[in-house]
Amino acid sequence: MASSLPTTDGWSAVSDVVVDGETLTPEDVEAVARRDATVGIADDDREAVRRSRERVEDVVEAGDPVYGVNTGFGQLVDTQIPRDEVESLQTNLLRSHAAGAGRELDREEVRALLLTRLNALVKGYSGVRERIVDLLAGMLNAGVHPVVRSRGSLGASGDLAPLAHLGLVLIGEGQADVDGDRLPGDEALARVDLEAVTLRAKEGLALINGTQLTTGLAALALLDGERALRAADAAGALTTEVTMSTTANCSAAVQRVRPHDGQAASARNVKRLTADSEIVESHRNCDRVQDAYSIRCLPQVHGAVRDALDHLRDAIETELNSATDNPLVFDAESADPRASGTDTAAVVSGGNFHGEVLALRLDYAATALAELAAISERRVDRMLNPNVQESHLPPFLTPDSGLHSGLMIPQYTAAALINDLRSLGRPSTDNTSVSGGQEDHVSMSAGSAYGFREAAEKAGTVVGVELLVAAQASEFLDDDLEHAAGTSAVYDLVREVSPPVEADRPLHDDIDAVVDLVQEGLVDDAIECTLEERLE
């Protein structure tokens, strides 16, 4: 939704995404991260931020020890910091924690990180000033992208190291990319008329303590995985046609007696895409009794993947709109005021920064996508392999097999990707104690997010291979038989970027082009345009 939202720094914009700490979606994250949608902050949330900051000031004034406000961090929690050094503590925190390694986050990953951190802060439980949230919004809208190293998060105490690299730019340190130039933090902000801040009590900790790297990456990869899944339903429907298989396995009656939501959705998708197919109708009374599992069990396998992704989506949508730093600042009425030693504020230490709720589901979803790729590759083999394919299809889908290898090697590529997918680790099952044993169980959720993102990309590539092969198999069908409207839309879309393979040629560009259709959601768009409804 769009809204004109002024900020305390004086700028205003018609914002595509309004951050309110309550309603951010994975689709919003993608709009900001990938399409440079602008962001704004609602007035009600500004008031929540102001009240939260006032409570932190009360704590500082009272002088009682509160973690992260006037104490050290991790094992140094019992070290109380003198009042005149509380602000230096926050700056030192960012500097010391910016100790990441590995590749730099790419542009969309950084923008997702900025947005999700902003949304968490505007909930009003973090104790930062309005100027902090305005600066984060300003950096997004002006295209100031901090240089963030990808490794260093354990997914507990938050995604500390990556968020610290981001936070440095807010204080005029670190580096950021602006308009294609890499600049020191203060110069990057000055380039777009923004000013660095001097951190006050708790603000450094509020910037780095949270699950925003995990959540931002997961939100983007979830959409990629969902697109791959819907494209797999489309590819499977086209494969069902070209292999002269039945769609009886997708009947509503079969699904009713085993009523898993995901299974029913995949079955409906295949039935919609193949409705009124002359190809399917042409062999309705053939002698084949059953199809191979990779086709017959498509609803069951794709459906299980859909259920896994739905489970992950539920966690991501909750986490996007959660307060995940520590300590959290509450009204005295909503928490035990004894937690802070003052009757005017309640600052409570907890563990909302722990990423287990995401880590476990991310690893599960990555495994599910590996299975999606595996069944897709088996369907590819059934279209290519002369030992199992139907008689109407030539070996490896070339009319002159032997002299030509046809589409033999794309199946190799799919097989290699499946090996990669099955080799992905399960970071959530690991643990390394840190900070002198104070932080003795961590989630490794950031590693799970990276693994899930890789799984979504590679599964989408395998599905792209199936689309390429199924379109080629279509060239060997009886010319008098027509695809269904849905599968015809899928075939035509593939042919827009990849012509039929009439003689051997390098196919890497064809694979890339078809995979782009999957990853950009164009398979969805083509189907919706034809059927006037999206796949589930």
C-alpha cells in the first residue's frame, strides 16, 4: 500500500511499503529488496518508538544494572559500565562485533536485512530513537547499501556479525555501496544527504541483536521455492501429457480419502492445466494399467513439499513481525517492573533472538526441495531414456540418435544438482558454545537460510530442465492432437526462449533462459493469463 509519510529528518515520500512491525510479508521484502520499492513509517509506530526510548532513558537515569544498557555483553554481563561511558559501550559493540568473514552479501540480501531490521525496531520494544529508524528507512530509499560480510552469525544472540557490519554505516564507519561507488560510511551517507548518528544507550545492541539476516534471506528464498514448486506442477502436467500418462491419479476422489492440503492443491493444479487435453483423451482406454511413480505420485510428493513450504511461510511471516532483540523494553503494566528495578519501565532479558524456530523449518524445507528436484529429474529420465520411455518418443528426443545426443546431457546436469541438494548440511543440528560458555546453545539459523536459498535456486534449475525436456518431447506428438490450454501456455512460454532442438547445439543458454522463467515467476504469469487464475 502507498502512503505519504514524513520523517523527523524532514524527507517525505510516497511509500510502496509501510513498515509497522505487524504486517510485513515475504512479498513486501521482495518488493523492497529486488524491485527497490520505497518504505515509510506509520505515525502510530513512531509514537511506540518514542515511548520505548523514554523507558530506556528512565533505566539509565535509575542506574540499576540492565543487560546491554549499562553492562557488558555475553560472559561480561556482570561488568557494570559507568554512566559516562554508556554511549561509548554501544559504539564499541558495533566495532568489536563487525568481525565477519566470507563473501559479501549481494544487493538484494543487504536490502532485505535493512528492511527486516527496520520493521523489528518500529514495533517499539527495542528502545531506539526515531532517528535510528529514519536513518534505516532513508538508506533504503536512497540506495545506501552497507558492505556486509556473510559469515559470523550463529543464529543466537541474533545475527550479530552481519548486523554489526550493517550498523557501522549508521555511525559513519564501515563501507557502503552507493550508485555503483564503494565509499566509507560517512561519505556514503553524505552522498545522499543523510547524517551518521552517535549511538546512545542500548542502540548498538538493538541494531545487531535479532534474527533479521536469517529472516530476510528466508523470505526471499521462500518465494523462490514456491515459484519452483508451482512450476514443477506445470512441468509435471506437461510431462504427463507427452508421456501419454493418465490424470486419473489427480482426481478429487483420490485426494478426498487422504485429505492433505498440499496434495490436493497439486492435484488440482495438474487437473486444471490438463483440462480438455486431446493428448490425454487420445489414450484414455489404452492398455497401460499404471504410470511410474514419478508421474502417478506427483500430487503426493509435490504436496508434501507444498506443506513443508507452508510450514516455513508461517514461521517467516511471524518472525518478520516479531521483536527479536534482547533485552526487550515493555510498559510497566505489561511486564514485571522488578525486572529493571524501576517502577517506570520494565526491561526484560529473554531469548527471542534465538533462531531455532526458523533453523529447523529451513532445513526441513531444503530437504523437501531436494525431493521436488529428485522427482522432477526422474520424469526427465522417463522422457529421455530409451529403456523406459514410450515408443512414440525417440531416444534422448532427437530424430537421429547416435549421430546426435539430443537432450541427453541436461539430465546429467539435473543429476549433478540433485547430488548438490542432497549434500547440503543440516546446520540446525549442530551447536558450538561461545562467549565463554554463556551462549552455550545456538541455532545456526543463518547457515540454514543460506542452505535453503541454495536449495531453492538448484531445485528451480532442475524444474527448468524438465520444462525444456517436456517441450522437446512435445515435438514428437501426433500433430493432430492439441495440448490443453494450460499446458499449451507452458509449452509456448518455453518456446519463446528456446526453439526446438533439431540438431545438436550447446544447451546451456537454453537451460538458463528456461530457469529464468521459473525464477522470475513467468511460468505463473503465463498460466494465469491463459486460465485467468494462478496455480496454488
